[in-house]
Amino acid sequence: MLRRGIARSLLISLTAWLGLLGVVPQVALAQSYGVASISAGDAHTCVIESGKAYCWGNNASGQLGTGSTTNSSVPVAVDAGGVLAGKALTQISAGGGHTCALDSTGAAYCWGYGLYGQLGDGHTIDSSVPVQVDMSGVLAGKTLTEISAGELNTCALDSAGAAYCWGWNAWGGLGDGTTDNSVVPVAVDTSGALADRTLTQITVGFSVTCVLDSTGAAYCWGNNPNGQLGDGSTTNSAVPVAVDTSGALAGKTLTQITAGDDQTCALNTAGAAFCWGYNGYGQLGDGSTTDSAVPVAVSISGALAGKTLTQISAGWEFTCARDSTGTAYCWGHNGYGQLGDGSTADSAVPVAVDTSGALAGKTLTQISTYADHTCAVDTAGAAYCWGDNLAGDLGDDGTAPSDVPVLAGPQAPSGVSAAPGDAMATVSWIAPANLDGGTVTGYTATASPGGETCITTGATTCTITGLANGTSYTITVVAHTTVGDSGASAPASVALRGEVAFTSAPSDTVTFGTAFSFTVITSGSPPPRIAKAGQLPPGVTFTPHTGGTAIISGTPRGDAAGLYTVTLTAKNRSGTATQAFTLTVNRAPALKNIRTIRTKVGATVKRLITAKGYPAPALTESGSLPNGLAFTDNGNGTAAIIGTPATASTGRYIITVIAANSLGTASRTFILKVRR
């Protein structure tokens, strides 16, 4: 803790700016509407919607990009003139006191605090509007694919998998073998650990930079007083060093990495998390507060039991992650409620983010952390934040902190309804209840399938034309405002008049061994009779009813697992409609007993192992196979042990096979005997 205090005091004295403590978020994932990229910065947050950037929060150095230095507790548009005129932004990264973005051509732009050259434009001055990163030196002819803004420096990857950095370099964070600051991009050293490596991801934290390569190996460089480089030491490095793989990461392939304040975390292909570095608040998530200079596994005995993580983001003394179901978890420091669990108590193991309020019924697609707040985006493109809010960090038009998620930006329209017509539908809705300080500039209603739209400049009704009679549509409405777009509204269903049509969903997902009931609904006059063709899983029945409905219900049993598609036909004297209905039966993994394998040296072995479950379980083995034999996961719920035992491999081997999917795990242990 003393080292951290000294480092921060030194940085504050160097910058004379008290708001620069934090970390970089991870790259956000594109959405079809609403927010396409979100990034939490030190005390500000930025998003991309439809190729344009919006930011909110602290603006002391112009990091909101509006041309001013006035804070904003609601989203404001980043200046789209100047260097951004005509540009479509694809990724944004909010750092300590600056922000950077990429456009669709792979060019980079930055704005905000620039004293150490972190804007990359050849200068050491702040800019309250975007400036283009210098492309005349090492970036000449390069197409950038990822950018990460850290505390006082910035790094990026190009399409060839090479890394470049610029800005502050006192601890070697630029990775070029020096400790000299640079106001333009410099190439990260590739003469050592990165020789012949193709990089796939980059992340910049408070004073450390890390990357992944195409093999799933991790490398870091920069400041290392708490072991955040993960190489087993506490020695700084101005060139990349390999993260230790002799312990928790042995045999693991990493898929994502995130550098925080003084800790670093990563995910592997199995969706498990690992962290290393400073752990004074439990931000490594291993149940302790002991620092570690090598990776340790994040605890999976509590909130993460049975979960598959798909994204991780390290913040200032805390860490958050998202699982495959779109649920968020956090651990570490919680003084401002940045863990989002409704408390301000620190936690050394993951806790679930509260879903009883703003996140009720929401599925998250991104998560991003920084100094003392966290933000996320759901499938509708709406943004939510929680934690510190002193400068308007949460974007909810206030400055009070929140220990549970709150909506950032304008709400979506509500009460959407649609009246059918002849090849058209008239859509009506209620204006958003909260515009987060903005004003409405228009609405867009979209029909699916087909994507036909109608647009208004303020009216709350419009007519979508060009639709097909006899087709069922879902219709959503997005509000366009001066502080950005809302997420999409809850959908309304409509079947065009005069024809038989299905109005219920064409699919349902259920769990093996759990009772369910799904109602098939049709429109038409008189109400059509519904019939089924095709096979449903064991334990599930189809029952037609009067009134144009039918029930698919039961408890999947036996060997039920996977996708079951049947054809539903609705018919009356006016016509006929069909629907391909898919029932997905998810099932936890199961493995039968695996018989002892008996073989001899030089004999060919080929043993197939099959697991039940859906999604198809991933199969792994633990133990020690004899030389000459290999375990291969086929990716379809099966694996094979294949090979020829080597001469010196006689003996008895105890092997455990593990099957895992998003619903759980199963394991079986068997014996493999090799004789001469």
C-alpha cells in the first residue's frame, strides 16, 4: 500500500491534476442499434451510437470532446466537425483525462489531457476537440484495429498484429525499451518476448500495458511494484515480458486481457478468470487480500459457480465481468458502490450486480470499469452505470453515487402498439419518460423481418409501408435525442389483416427435466385450427385448442437435448399459414462410466468419449497421459484418446475427463493401463 501511495503522490505532483487515477476499459462489442461501444474513464464515460461519439462526466481537460471544459451529468455530443467530419467511429476508449477513438478506416483520434503526448498528435497541450493521431511515422500506411487509452498514455494494434504506444513513459509503459515520453506513436519492442508474435488484443492500465497474441499467451510491460506484469517479479520492464504460465495458467489459452490500476486480469477459453498484482481490496477475486506476482484463479465457489465468463474489465482496485447469460459480477473495492450489489462493502470474491431495479429483465452485452464507477450496455443498446458520480460519471443527470445500476442517457419509448392494414402497419407509442436532460429530435420505428421503417421528427405515430400481408411482424421504436439515441423499445407484435398468421414467437428455450408450457397463438377469422408435423423431444406434447391457439408443454426427459424443429400449420376457410417452430432443450453435461483402457507399448489406441448435454459440452482431461497418447476435444460433445504408447510408458494412469457447458460440469475418472 505504501508503494501505491508513493506512486500516486509522484504522479499527482507531476501532473498537478487530481482526477487522473484509473484504468482502461475493454473494447466494446457492436450492437445493431443504440449504444455500439461504451467505455468508462476515470470520472467520465463515452459511447458510440451510429458512428458518433457522446460523453458525460468530468471535463476538466476537455475529455468530453465538446469544445469546452464544462462537466456534464448527461450525454453530450463529441464535436463531429474538424478532423471527425464525415467519419464513422467504430471504437472508443476513455482514459484518465483523455479519450481516444478509431474510425472505420482504421485512423485514430484523441482529445482531452495532453501534457505527456498521450493525444499522439505531436504536441503536449490539451485539446477539447478531437485531434488526429500522427500517422506520418511508425503508423504510416497502417490500419489500426484496436485502441486503448490509459492513465497518461495510449496504445493501439494494427491489422498486422503489431503494437504502438505514445505518451507518458516514466515506467516503460510504451514498451519501446526506453523511459522517454513520446508525443507521437512508437513501435513496441519486438526483439524479445514478442519476437514473431501476432498480437490480437491490447489494454492499457494505470501504469502497465498488456497484450495477447494469436496463441492466447499474455505479455505485459511497465510499472511492476505489486507484480502486475505477472512474470513472478516486482521489477519494472520497459520491454514486454511473458506472463507466468507455470501455475494457474498452465495449459490455458487466454481469450481476453484487461489491465487495471495495479492489477491485471484475463479470461481463458473455458470462461474462467485469472488475476495478478495488487490485492489490498480483494480485486484479484481469490478470496484473499494478498498480492500475487503470478496469475491466481478467481474464486468460482460462490456467485460464479457454474458460470462461463465472456468479458472482464479491471478497474481502480476492483474488477468486473460478464457471463454468457448477460449477467454481471464484480469484486474488490466498493467505497462508492462500484460493485453494484447494493452495498459499499468490499468483497474479495465475486458478487452479483443487482438486477432488481434498472437491470430487471435485461441481458448485458458489454461491461466497462475505470476509477470508481462501472458501466454496461444491454441487448437493446441502453447504457447503465453505477458507483461514484461526483462529476456526473453515471450520466443520470445527477451527481449522487449509486450502489446499484441506474439508466444512463434517455429512456426508450413505451406503450408501443401496431394496427394492421393492407400491406402496412400504423405504429403508435408513448414518448420517453426521462430524456436525461436532452430533447427529442425524432423517432424511428422498425419492423422485423424485413427492416422496413417509418421516421418522424417528433410525432408519436407513423405508418410502416411495404409489408407483406399474411406475415407477422415485431415492431420496435427508438428515440433520437440531443444526448444520443435511446435503446429500442419493448417490441409490439402485429399480423396483417385478412390472412391467417402466427403471432407467437417461432422458438422457445427450455431446460431438461424442468416443466414448461408454451402457447402458440394465431390470428385469422374464424380462428384457425393448428396442426403439427415433426418430432418433439421425449416428454413434450403438442395439444391444439380452440380460439386459434395450441399448447406445447411437458418436461423434457430421456435423451432430450438440442434443437427440435417442427412445422406448425394454421388453417381456416380463409387460408393457411405455416411456421417453423424450434424448441431448444438445454441440458447440463453428463458422462457415462468410462471403461478401463488396457493396451500395450506400440499398440494403436483410439477411444471415443461421448458426453450428453446442450450446448455441446467442452471436454477436457486432467491427469497424465502416457507418452504417445493425446486427448482431443472434437467440439461436438465428443473427445478421443488417440495414439501409440511409447516404449517407456508402461504403467497405470489415472485420468479424469471433465465435460462443461453453460449449465454445469460433469466428470468421470478411469484407469489406463499400458503393458509391454
